[in-house]
Amino acid sequence: MRFISINDVTPGMVIVKNLYDEDGRKLLGRNKKLTAPLIEKIRYLGYPGVYIYDCYSEYEELAEIIDDDERMRMLRTLREQNLDQIFFLSNKIVDDLLDLKEIQLDFNTLRHYHNSTYEHSLNVAIAAVACGIGLKLGNEHLRELALAALFHDIGKECIPLAILDKPGPLDANERAIINCHPQFGYEMVKARPEFPHTVCLSILQHHENDDGSGYPSGLSKEHIMLYARIIHVADVFDALLSKRAYKEEYSALETIEYLMANCDHMFSYPVVTTFLNYITVYPVGVTVTLSTGEKAHVIKNRSEFPLRPVVMTEDGRTLDLALDHNYLNITILGNKPACF
């Protein structure tokens, strides 16, 4: 199995995962052989690439936090804005992650279609809860964190689409309007008795920066809710990995570098370092170049070792770069996996 850029996909390749259109309808089922028209449709929908079968497929297992059908049900729940179902969804995200022996966030597997507000909110909720588990938050706190993450951008419903979808930089007035969305979101939920005050405040504060340079209130460090600090990191991470009308997507490594460079400015250092324990830098299926000069294929990742996966070389040797002392001196070269 291999994750391959959409620019390198050719007719005859067979996909590993279901693909969905912007309405959550299945566009293409797994095990489907691709044709030229299907490839163009996938490109049009904004997919950065797809997983295909190759000669390594028997060695790999594509671990998913949430399976395809369940994820589509979750996205429909968010689109329909059924409050009772969204509360149920927030609890399910927590329960599903707590049931995992090991949490690995591969953002390639978290993208079933591109540039969806609801998909972004779901991704942020999953990533935020993973970080909350790493920070040893209790069960009830995790459920509140998941709820705040699912609703963190609800205030954008009050922003004109012409601004939200503008294919270029915002002017000062447009930026000021966008910066109102945390306040708008807070106003939308604070009067609802179903929402704990901590959730409402987290929605309000999710763009506050550790050094006081954020918005809407210019709060700093301990004056910012922990939930909001977690959501801020997860929100920026997913946004940077996503292609937008006004920017290209970052690679996972570039995004990690951005988070680390902005610790104690935008982000809380303990939150970022905990969050990064669960990020998959080199997804299963990508080809990387080792410091030995060899090409290798990533076949397994582990939490807490995001830069040192298990790989298989072109001559069939399996190298555990994290736990096998024979290979601890071998590193992965370059800023991006070869498929990106």
C-alpha cells in the first residue's frame, strides 16, 4: 500500500479507501480500479492524493481511529446541527479514543473530502481529545473538550461566505470581521443551558495566544482555558495541513516546525509537546529517503516516536528506527515524505 500524490495517480491503480464527495456521498468504493475520468473527479474535489495497493500491501495495516461509515455518520450529524446527536457524538469520540491501545493521528486518513468546515471541526475534536488524553484529563473534562472542539468555529456561521471563501488575502476590514467569530460563537452557545460555561469560554478563547497577542480579548497563558489552548493547537495544525483557495497545504513536518517555532508565543509549550506525541509525520505507505541513502517504505508508526517509524527497504529488510538499537543511528532525510 502506498499514499500517492494526486498528480502521480494513473489509470489502473486500485484504491484502498472509500472516497466521498462534499455531501458525504460515496464517490468511489475501496478496491475500485481508477480510470482517467475518476482521477479527474478526485482532483476536482481537492484530494491531495489517495492510498493505492502495491507490492507492500501485505505488510501494512492502515490503522483508523474511526472507520469510514462511522465518520460519515458523524459528519452528517454536524451538518444537520442536531444538538442531542452532537452531544452523543462528542461522547463517542472520547469513548473511541479511550478504547485504543495506541493513538496515532494520520491526517491523511482523516480526510475523506477536502475543505469541509464539518470535517475540519471533526478532525480538531479528534486531535484535541487525543491531546487531552495525553495531558491526563479526566473523562468528564475530555467530553467537555470534545464538545468545545466540535463547536469551536460555529461563529463562522455569522460571517459572509464572500469573506470566508475569499480566494486571496483578507483586507483589514475583512480580517476584523473574521476575528469576531469566537465572540459570535460564544454568544450563540452561552444562553443554552446544555453547554457548560467552560465549553462556552473555550469557544470564545480558542484564538487567544500565550503571549497575549491573540483575539478577541488579548488573554495570556494561565488566563486562557486549557481546553482553548488545546483546541488552538489542533485547529492550526489541521488548517495548515489543508489546501485553501489562498494557500497550499503544509507537510506534516512543516506544520510541526510551525507549532514548535511558535511555542510560548501563540501556543502553550506543554500542549504542543503533548500533541506532537500523537502525530504521524510519515504516514503508512509513503516512501522516504534514509540517511544511508536507501529508499524505504513506511509500514508502521508508534506514538511518542513520530520521526522514527518502522520502514521496509527496497531489498525487503525491516528496520525499526525507534526500538531496534542496530538502527538508532539511521534517520530520515528531507522535509517531506517522497509522495508529497
